[in-house]
Amino acid sequence: MPESKKNTAVPATVTKPKASRPAVPVRPRKQAQSKTDDEGPRNELIAKSARLFREKGYEKTTVRDIAAAVGMQAGSWFYHFKTKQEILVAVMEQGMRRSLQDIEAISVQSLPPREAFRQLVLAHLKTLLAPHHDFIPVLLYEGRSLDKAERAKIVALTNRYEAIWDEVIDALHRSGDWAMPTKLDKLFLFGSLNWTTQWFRAGAGMTIEELADQTVAFLLRTAPTKRNK
């Protein structure tokens, strides 16, 4: 018999693992804050500032008051605005743009002149008197706190606002519903509407809608419209 070969185990080659480098944490890329993400805190800051300006007055409201109302550190609101004056301008601009949006929607409806006028009066009163609508009252009583350049911006918006009223008043005149409207009439109109912020109280016997009807009847020297409740 042939001599059996001696089995020799051939060890497998083992590669010594290299020392691994410590993992370097990968930092996620910082995403730019979107405009939408920023709008929420900014709008809250404007709304809370409007409330403070209305209740305490612009001059007596401090930056600490504003920060506390929003729940942020005293200097954090500088991310959105550089000065308290900028906040005041933003309050007024936002109020005027919302009001413009409301009455522009009325002006495109092709309503009869008297009804269009009533809708304008109602929209104006709601802007002044509805809960959490502090923007326009601030504009009415704190306009003197604006510097010349900022005041010009607000005047441009109010001119657009009044232009829509002028169109409806002209239509009322042509229809015969307002026989002789004058420049003083428009001053009396806005003066009486704006003064309601001093005496109107919700739930005190008259709704804003009823107040609007009474206002139209007074200005046009007619009986108030009866509406189903």
C-alpha cells in the first residue's frame, strides 16, 4: 500500500484588522428658516404689540412689555424688528392692509349703492370694534408717534382706503340716496365711526350689525332698515 501522506493543516491567512478611526459626527445641514416658519412668531409679536399700544399707549409700552407679552427674552424680538418704531409701523400697515382687503372685496360685488355703503360701514365698524382688532385703533391714536417717512407710508394706504369710499359715495349721490354729500360729510362719517371705540361695548344691547344700520340711516337721513333676527 502506498504510504499515506501526512495530513498537514495549512492555517488560513488571517489579516489583522486595521485600527478603525473614530467616527466623526456628521452635523446636519442647517436649513434656512422659511418665511412661513418666521411669519407665526412675527405676527404674534405684531398682534401682542398692537394690544399693548392700544391699552397702554405707544410711549408707555416698553420693549420689555412686548417681550413679556410674547414670552421671549427682552432682546429676542430684535430678530424681527430693529426698533419699537418698526413694530408700530408694522401694526399700522397690517391693520390697513387687512381693512383694504375687506373693503376691496365689497367694491367688486356690484352691489346697489346703499347696500355697498352699508357693507363698508359694517366692515369699518368690525375692524374697530371686533375682539382682537387693535390695529386700526392704534393707527387712529398713535399716528403722531410716527416719523415723517413712516407716516407717508401709512397715508398712502389710507388714501387707497378712502378712494373706495369715495367711489361708493359718488354712486350714492348719482342714485339719489345721498342728495348732497360734501367733504365735511365724509369727515363727519369717519369721525363718528372712529369715535365708537370710545363708547361701544359688545353685549350692551346693540350688535355691530345694528349699529351699522343705525349709522347708515343717520347719515342718509332715512329710516333704518329692518332685518330679520
